[in-house]
Amino acid sequence: MQIRDEDQVATAITELLPGESVKIRGVRKEYEIQVMELIPTGHKIALRDIAHNEEILKYGEVIGAATTAIPAGHHVHMHNCFGLKARRFSGPSKPGESQDA
């Protein structure tokens, strides 16, 4: 499920298996994408290629930044995404930044 049309990720409402073609339901459009790796239920799938250090949108808001390039159809999670939403007021705002004590 894609929340906003500008989102680069969608949330899997069931487990997605490599090789499957899944229907993405956005606000105004519906299309299919090829699943490239296992996406657990509740996790995110890249809807398009996401560049290294590119901010990632979900809910129409920045939720993180890619720590590596993420091709379309791949799992977007802690292994390739630095979360920013929870750090808005409590920590670094960009990958690689340190927080002063």
C-alpha cells in the first residue's frame, strides 16, 4: 500500500516473495512492480530506484535516507535506510552526522 503518490516506498500488507509481481495501490493510481527480494509483512518495498543518501518519502514526509543505493523492488529497512523521523528532535539529522554530548 502506497500512502501518497510522491512516496518512494510502499508497505507490504502480506509477505512478498522474490519474483512475484505485486499490485501497488496508491491514492490515485494502481500499478504493478516486480519483487526482487523477500519483503516481510509490514515492511517497505522500494517503488523506484533510490540513490545513496537520497531522502526517502513515506506518508509524503521524509522518514529516512538511503545508506546505499536501493533498486526498485528491494526491501527498504534498517540495513539500507537511516531513519530520520524519530530523530527529528533527538539526534543527528543526516547519515554520518555525530551528535554533540
